[in-house]
Amino acid sequence: MFGGGGMNPRKMKQMMEQMGIDVTELDVEEVVITTADEELVFSDAQVTRMDAQGQQTYQVVGEPESREKGAGSAAAAVEGDSDADSDDGSAIPDEDVQLVAERAGVNTDAAREALEANDGDLAAAIADLE
């Protein structure tokens, strides 16, 4: 980031504060990065969040484990089991249904039907319902 090789950490922190940069270490259990082909899972990662000029930047340090996309973790399987509306086999997330229902002022059944008719496209589903 900065060429501070050998600089006192306290001095570096003070300089960053003066520039309006806030750095925070996050206590994370797992980081998953999903690409088109695979998932990179960092189980023991160090994550730092830097807030500067209204933007947040995250830095992940660690060794990832690569797994096939969709292989999913146990947590994803539990989430899927607790999802009451996914018993019908649809791939439309409940959050999307709720958002469309609120924005269009309709019930969740109508919102789900509009999303399914528009292949999950939120904007198109809302436009159809308005």
C-alpha cells in the first residue's frame, strides 16, 4: 500500500488517520469467494477492512481451499432446508420475492409468479406488476 518499510506502526496508523483512512481487523470464521468455475474457501483467514473516501476495501490473507462450485458447505445445506418456499423447487430466493412484493405492492405469491415469468429478473418482475 504505502512504501513504509521499517516505519513505526504507531506513526503509520497516525498518518492514515490524518488522511481519513480507517483500518479494522475483522474476526471472521470463513471467507468464500465464488467464481464462475469454483469456490475458494478461506477457513483461517485474516481479513482487514479499510474505509477511505467513503469506500470499503477488504483484504483477505490466507491459503484457500478450492472446491467445485455448488458443492456448498453444510451451512448452505441448512439454509436450504430452512427455506420454506424452496420446497416447490423454484430457484427464486425469498429475499427477491419479498423485495418485489414490497416494491410492487402485491402479495408474495404474485411476486413469485412474476419473478418466475421473468426468469428471476427483479426489475422486469416489478415492471410487470406495476
